[in-house]
Amino acid sequence: MVRTESINQICFGAGVTAGLLHWVPGAINIANSEQLWNNSVGGAATVATSQAGAPGKAFLQNASLVRCVAACIKISYAGSEASRAGRIYYGRSSGSLVNPGDNVAPETLAGALPHFSRTPVGDLEVVWLPNDADQQFTDPNEAISADDRRRKAAITIAAAGLPADVGLIVRQTAIYEWQPVQVAGIAVPANSRARSQSTLDQVINAVQASLQGGAARMGAALGSTVGMGARGAFAGLMASMYGNMPSIAGSRSSQALLSY
């Protein structure tokens, strides 16, 4: 697996007061970006693709197969407290919510997104959950059809009423399973583990359990579904990599993290 991260600014530019970011973590490929965005001076604007800003985009071109297993976005206001204004609509969505070339006014997405906030003092966070279409591995060096992208799970952020030329900071994190291409010179050991025996529901249940009590609980939850003697090893690995993370209960982002 590889953990990837990127930090970008959206809704930013001369006169820009609104914008959106639509991220489909499981749709990384060579032809269709998994990340769509637009900037607006308040009305509708054409949605464009952004290949460079997605986490791990360049690295994963060295892979022959890729599958996203975890992803999240943190949203922060880029301006001063004195100038803080605007509205943010955000949450989990499907890849079909926004498409390349659409002419979209960001505020029109409000009814399609589960969460709303005034531009925050701290961070807002949304955790991605995979769906059935995200179970399949894809080749990041081949084109993916528009239909395949639309079926996958996504995260969408739409903002309006921001101070002009200030924008939002978005920190995107994704964890991918990947298999190297042959020419990369990276050998795949003969004793490499087989594909996970866990079902999609078990993975989602484990993610939900982790949100209630940190990475240590995620290790225990996933360990209970893996079997084959791997429970203690996996839980120990999670704890050694991430430590015992604090509970998010009662935090500003708990609603975004814990509800669909």
C-alpha cells in the first residue's frame, strides 16, 4: 500500500467568490482525472479536470493495478478571521454528481450534499466510503469509461459567498493498494498475500468503528474480519503506524465523519 497526500487551494483567483471540488478517489487513470473543479465569480462556471492536484497521481503511473482503500478531505479557510464569510456544502456523493464540461453554479449542489456550514474557524473533514464499484482494481495507465467513473463513490465540496481572491485550503489524503509495472524493477515476492477475504460491508463497518475510537480500534475491527491468524499482526501494525488516535466524538468534524 501507499499513502498519498496533496494540499491545494480552491475558489481562488481574481474576483472568485465560489467554486467546487469533486473527487472520485477510485477512478484514477490516464485519460479521465478523478478530480473535477471550477471557480466562479458567483454564477455558473464550466467544470474542468485537474490531473496534477490529485494525491499520488504521478507516483501511481508506475503501477499496473490500483485500488483505493481509504480517503478523506480536510477543508480550511485561507483568509483572516476578520474577513471570514461564506457558506460551504460538503459530504459524500457519487461520481455522477458532477461531470467534466458541466456548467455548474456551486450553490446549486446544496440540495445534493448532506452537510452545510458557515465558512469554519477550524477544519471540516469528510471521510470517503467505497461502494460496490470501488472493489475492482483499475489500470492507472489506461482510460476509464465515463460510466465507470460515475458509478464510483466521491467526495464533493461546494462553496459560495467567500471573500474574493481568498479561497479554501483542501488537504486530500488517500491510501492505495498498488501493483508495480514490470519495467519498474520492483519484484513482487512469491509469498505476497492473496487478496483480502473481507467483504466490502466488513471493510465499511471497520472504517465506521475506527471513527468512533481511533486507529487502534480500526485495527481490532479489521483484524476480526481477516482471520487466518492475522488479527494481532494487523492491529499491531495499525498501532505502530498511526498510534492510538484520539476519538473525534464531540469535535467540529464529528457530524461529517460519522453520518452518511
